[in-house]
Amino acid sequence: MGRMIVPHTTPVPGTPRTVRKAVVPAAGLGTRFLPATKATPKEMLPVVDKPAIQYVVEEAAAAGLDDVLMITGRHKRAIEDHFDQAFELEQALAAKGDAVRLDAVRDPARLADIHHIRQGDPLGLGHAVLCARRHVGDQPFAVLLGDDLIDPRETLLSRMLEVRDRHKGSVIALMEVPAEQIHLYGCAAVEPSGEDGVVRVTGLVEKPSRENAPSRYAVIGRYVLDPAVFGVLERTPPGRGGEIQLTDALQELATGGTVHGVVFDGLRYDTGDKADYLRTVVRLACARPDLGPEFVAWLKEFTAGLEDGGARRERRVA
């Protein structure tokens, strides 16, 4: 019925995946979306008809990651409930014979084995990743940030996992951004690797000024990390903003030559920004076969009305 549900997948036989676990930090307060996030986790804000965090878990499952750990905090119970069974609701939908909505309700819990722990203190992304140490153990793992949505038609995470399988170490996702925006991101110094779309990362700086940025390659919210990062994070002091920065730990690993970057030029949506959040909803709604045709037609009419100064809207009111 047009719902973009990504089925749980497994690696092709004969090509065992060395990375099976994903960590999704979801403990942020969502202050940029107040008052909507006063009682609702920002990760649960709807993007069309699914919460943003479900797209992230679907992406992990599509790449063959069948064990997902969510790092949550206080007032995040709604996330746990969303990825759990809803017995009474499922019974009611089954009694009505509403198979479409019943599948939609059941899908989140079937994507992967999903676990939850709480980050007691909001000490930054590096600290959130460190909270996953006991669950991850000595295995490589992926980190997917909930504010960054990668279009479901892209294969960025699978590409990163392939690079990790070949090169070991850690792999980060990079996107070239305008120079005037680099101060909003972690920034990577890079050199060619000899492989198309893959670079060696020689250094990282958290949110540098335009003048001090080593490149225009911004770190976006996808990582495949070697477990060695935990030992580095343990001794990483608070950095920018008084928080333990994952970028600082990766900088130490990069100096040892064990970090690669995958350059991504596909569709990415930043749902942590209000304007980008709205653009994300519009773009994904337009891509839906069940909503797109009607919505696009309305959107064209609506924007045409804006271009003629609202005259069309005024005529309808009259």
C-alpha cells in the first residue's frame, strides 16, 4: 500500500558480515523543537506517518544489522513502546480485519533485536557511544544518529560496511558542504585512498571556523567503529561545549591511519533543523506512491498561488 517498510535482511551466504550491531544515540533533549518536544521525544516526531527514528532502524536492518541498541534518557519511554508489541491495539486491528494498519503497527518490533539503555548524564555523543561498551563488547559496530536521515533508496551504510570489511579500522561518512556551513559540523582532513569515493582520514576537527577548516568534508551521522574507540573515549577529556566528543576520539585513531571516509553525495535529511525537517516531510511524502501523486498536484497548485501573490487563494475565499 505504498508504505516504505524496509524488510529485515541478512547478508548473502558466503559473505559473512563482520558488523552486526548498531548503536542509535537518542538521549538528546530536542530543545530546537520546543514546545513539541516538551513531553514527546524529538526522535518520535512524525516524518509523514512514521517517527524519524524508525527510518534509522529500518536503514540499519536493511544493511544486515540485526542487533540495535538505543541510548535513551529520561522521558524517552515512547521510543521503547514504539518498538515493542502493542497487544491491545493489535487485537483491535485484527478484529477489524485491518491488515494494512496491523502490519504497520507490528513492523517496528520485527525490524531487529532492539535493546535500550539510558545515558544517565548528557555528556555528549562520545559518552553516549561509551555507554554501549558492555553491549557491543570487542566487536566492530555501527553508530547511526537519529537527526540524520538517509533516503531509503540510498545504500550509504552498506557501502561503509563493505569498506570496513576491506580496510578494518573505523569508517565515517563524509559529505562535501559549502565553506560557510562547515562550522556546523565535524570536519575531516583527508587524502586519496586510491579507491573511488573512499578517502583516508588524517585528522578531524569539531566545528572549526571557515578559516581553520582543513577541508569542506563534513562528518555526517553514520559511523562504523572499531572497538578500539572505547579505550580512547575513556581517556578523552571533555572538549567543545564541555562534552566528550566522538570527533576527538576519532582524531586520535586517525593519526594512527586507521580511519577511512566514504564520501556521500546522495539524499540526506537533517531532521534536527526545523526548516530541513519540513523539507524532509515534503520530499518523502512526494516519493510515496500512495500519497505522492495527489500531494504533488496540490503542492504545485499551492506554490503557484504563492507566486501570484496569493490571488488564487483570495479568489477561492471570495
